[in-house]
Amino acid sequence: MTERTSSPAVPSSPSAPANLVKDRAPDPQPSRPPLDDTLFGAVTVTVQTHTRITVSGPGIPRTTLVRTPGDAEPDAHIAIGTRAPASLALTVADTPADIRPGKGRFRRSTYRVDATHDGTRYRLTPTSIGTSTLTRDGVALAEFTADGDETVLVDWREDATPHPVDASLGYALAAAYGTGGQPMWLTLIDVITDFIP
């Protein structure tokens, strides 16, 4: 389980699209102290709302998620501001990775976030109102809890063998999109009650 215990500048990937990342702009300083991951030590999560998410630490590779500057109006409910894959650039240790967030509709599963790095497929899927499960190639690794800010908690599964890159990506996806989601029936009740005077 992670607990609460400045990031150096994040170099942009030379392979990332030019319109997504500018010349090695320094990251904003995190507003909170590093997290203490039970397996990987100090983890710093930096959130520049609707612009950039950065995860770094001595025991993990740096992961950066950047949103296109000046793109469509950001989604106020998402820390990174968009679910459109074309508006996002994900890098792990300065190597481009692929990210495909779900559309975020009525069903809880549509709030999943998929990422692929070095041939490995990751998915962060809401599994309760407050938590999401991180899988690597279909194997569950951990439960993440986050509200879309710099506090991200993780409970690694005892039977899992997570790697540093798994942790870095998991923290980044959880910080960017938050975790958890209501079941569809509860969401429908909320929608219906909104129309009742």
C-alpha cells in the first residue's frame, strides 16, 4: 500500500509529435511530498491540470502523459483533460507508448484506460466505486485508488510480480483519469432523479 512520505525536469520524447511536446520544458513542482510505495519506494506524481501528468522515482522509469496544447475545451472531470487518443502523447523512459482511454459512458467498463508499451498491454479498469484494477497482458497486478490528483494509492496483489514500469504506468493512468466508477444501474438512477422535480 502506498503512503505519503522536486521532480527534475522531464525531457520530452524526441519521437513524440511536435505539436504535443515543446522543448524540454521543466515540470511544475509537485504540490505534495512523494508517495511511499511498498515495493518501489518513493514515487513522485506531478499533475499539471489538463496539460501534463508525470510520474518518477529512484526505483521506477519516468512516465509522462501530455495533452495537446490549445486542443478542444478540456473535460473538467479528468485531470489530463481528454479521452481522445489523438490529443495525448504517452512516453515511458522517453520511449513513445500508446494510450487509448475508453469513452466514459454509462457502463463502468467504458471508463477503462488501455496502454501499450514495448509490446506489453496494460489496462486500468474500474472494479468498484473507488478503485480500479491494473492488469498486464490480462494478469491483475494491483488495485489503484485516486481522485485525479497527486495522491495515488496502490495495493499490490500478493500473487503478482509487478515490474518498475508497471508501477510507473499504473500511477500515471490513475492520476490522469482517477479510479473507480458507479455501476450502470446507479448511474441510471442518478440520471432519472435529475429529471424529477
